[in-house]
Amino acid sequence: MPKQVDYASRRRRIAEAVCLLADEQGPEGVSMRDVAARAEVSLGAVQRCFRTKEEMLLFAVEHIGERVMERVRARLGASPAQSAATALGHAAEEVALLREDHRTEARIWLVFVARACVSASLAAPLRRSYAALEGLLVRLVTEAAESGPGVGSAMPPHVVREARTLLALTDGLTSHVLVGHLTTEQAEDVLHAHLTGLWERLGVTTAS
Amino acid sequence: MPKQVDYASRRRRIAEAVCLLADEQGPEGVSMRDVAARAEVSLGAVQRCFRTKEEMLLFAVEHIGERVMERVRARLGASPAQSAATALGHAAEEVALLREDHRTEARIWLVFVARACVSASLAAPLRRSYAALEGLLVRLVTEAAESGPGVGSAMPPHVVREARTLLALTDGLTSHVLVGHLTTEQAEDVLHAHLTGLWERLGVTTAS
DNA sequence: CCGTAAGCGATACAGTCGTATCGGAAAAAG
DNA sequence: CTTTTTCCGATACGACTGTATCGCTTACGG
């Protein structure tokens, strides 16, 4: 057999290039040729990794979803114990891709969301990512509620609602920052105020 | 002078076609030829109305922004007096384009937002629309707060923060519905819960 | 009544798109 | 060594893109 190649890593490399291009050139700027050039491979190589462009984008959106999720988990692992409430705060900060160094991921995310409204196949992995994030937030909210004085703890439906509220709020804030309607500071201010209110609602006693 | 034509109305007609196409074909589906066909005019006619495609999209995004804003105002005018709180509720419902008949506008909005992250010229009118919506919400929140028992009324910074929270939340919910992460009912549930909390915070006494 | 200019739609153009194809380089297997 | 199989990058192709150009029609101003 001839030259063997690590397809998995090449696909990842190409997905990275897709994200970079989607970020700096917008949705229309992502052509197979540009992706190939950005990934420093030939057009043929890209075609061998992905039969079609749609397939490539699909892989890229899964890639980004995993990256965000993984970063949130890493942030949680970094500050291990502490209070469940601050953990939730950190997670929310990470999900809302507000800081400049995550702006790229935020733009890519938005590009894919816009595209997914039309292409059902693109929507599926996006839904999976949202579901995973929601699940994580539900877990964190639950833990935060339990750590409080626990008036009996909020009943589950409220918890899910709070998680969804938080997820939608962070997503909205992110896009508002991206279009320039809000500054990063303003968005963080809104997010922190919401979290403070959430803690009060849960009956959490927080130090900071 | 020869034949005179009503450019204003034609531009509006073309903008309408842009929106329809952006909705059903996505961002990539909006080509000059398709727009011309959808608007039932010749390609040349489109070119005479808008020197360039960018210019056409710019007009279309302004058009959509005005339409949404106008609809919110119409809704407020329809239920004139009542309480300031229910007015705020109606406005929020209208801003979050949740109902099926507004789904189209929501998709178009998202397409433009995604594009605006890259093209600065597209971002400008979008920012104006957001600013107008935020202004409206600030006004409604203020009125709702004043109509309450008025412990001294919430101080302005809080009002702005609440308005921004509401705007970001509605935007986030809208996109989550569009990608299918939430159903319309779930999103409405989240929105209503948030509004209830907001009223409590403002000290508003609401009948319903 | 005629010239002039605004509007018309068709066509041309150069470029880019996604995809298909193909001859040759390269490396494991015999 | 030769054979065989996998991968390579270049090129080809047709469709479509945004924009420019160009006669022709049309209707008002003089």
C-alpha cells in the first residue's frame, strides 16, 4: 500500500481553516479553493476529505460546537471546588463569547446559525450543541440551587426555564456585541446583573 | 422628458423580493437575477435602482428594520390605554418574532445580522434598528415602573439594563426557535416567566 | 411634430463557484 | 526488482455570479 495519511487530523485542519475564513470573510467568503489555500493543502485534498461542500461545513460546525463545549468544561475544571454559583457564573461568561479572543468563535457560530435556518442538515449538529449547553447549564443551576439554604429547592421546571433564559440571553448578548449595538462591557454588565438576580431567586448565598 | 417612474415604490418592491429570497433560500440564494425575477422586473431595472448589490441589501435591511419597528408600534397603538406593564409584554412578544407569521422576518433578520458582522456598512442600519428598539423598551419599562407603587422608582441605569436584557433575551429566543432548539411554546414560556420576574422587580401590580 | 433624454430589457464579459476527471508520484507488498 | 494501490495536484467543465454596455422604445418639452 502506498502513502497513508491521517485523514482525521487533516479534516480537523480543514475545519479550522473553514472557521478562520468564515470569521474574516463572512459566509460568502468560504469557498473550497480559499479553504484549501488557508489550510495549506491542495483543492484535491479537500475534495478527498469531504465529498461535498455541505459535508465540509457540517464537519466544521460540529468541530466548533465541540470546541466551545470543551472550553466551557475546561473553565469549570480549572476552578474546581468553590461555590456552585461562581461555577455557573464562569460557565455563562464562557458561553457568551464576549471576550475579544473568543470573538472569532462567536462570529463563526453566528454564520452557521444563519445558514442552519435554511439548511436542515446544518441545523442538526447545531441543535445538538445547544442541547449539550442547555444540559450543562441545567446541571449547574441545579447544583447552585441545592447549595443554597434550600427552601425546598426550586422545582425542576423552573430550573430548566432559568437555564434556557440564560442560554438565550448569552446568545443574544453575543450577537449584539458582534453587530456593535453593545460594547463588551455593557454586555458583561447585563449578564452579571442577570446572574445576580438569578442567585437571589435561587436563594443562593454568594460571597462576591 | 420621457417616461417617469416611481423609484421609491420600486425600491420597496425589490426590497420585499430580497427578503422573500433571503428567507426561503438563505443568504447565498440572493442573487441579482433571482431578485429581479421575484420582483417581476428585469435585471436592468434592479441595476438602475441600486448601483450595486451591497446598496440593494443595505436598503433591504433598513426596510425590514422599519417594518418590525412599525409593527411593534402598531401593536402598542391597538391596545391603547390598559396598563403599561401589558404594553411592555405585548412589545416584547412582537420584538421576539416567535409566531409563525413572523418567522420570515426573523430569518431575514438573522441573515442580515450574520452578514453585518463582516460588512461594516450593513452593520450601521442594523445598529440603528437595535438602538430604536432599545429606546422603545426603555420608555416602556420606565412607564411600567412609574405606574407601580413607586418605591421611588428604579433608577435609570437599572431601567436601561432591564431593557437591554429583554432585547437580548428576545433575540436569543428567536434564533433558538429558528434553529429548532426550542419550540415556539417553550420560548414564549421563557419570555413570560422573565416578564413576570421583571414586573416583580419593578414593583408593578399586574392584573393578569 | 420632432428631437432629446430617460427608461427599457437583452446581451456581453470576466470572474468564481462546486465538482469531476486524470496522468503520474510514491510507497507498501510480492 | 516489479506490481499494485493509494494519494497527489493540476486541469477541465459548466453553471452562475455581479457588473457594464448598447440599441431600442417611449413620452414629454420645445
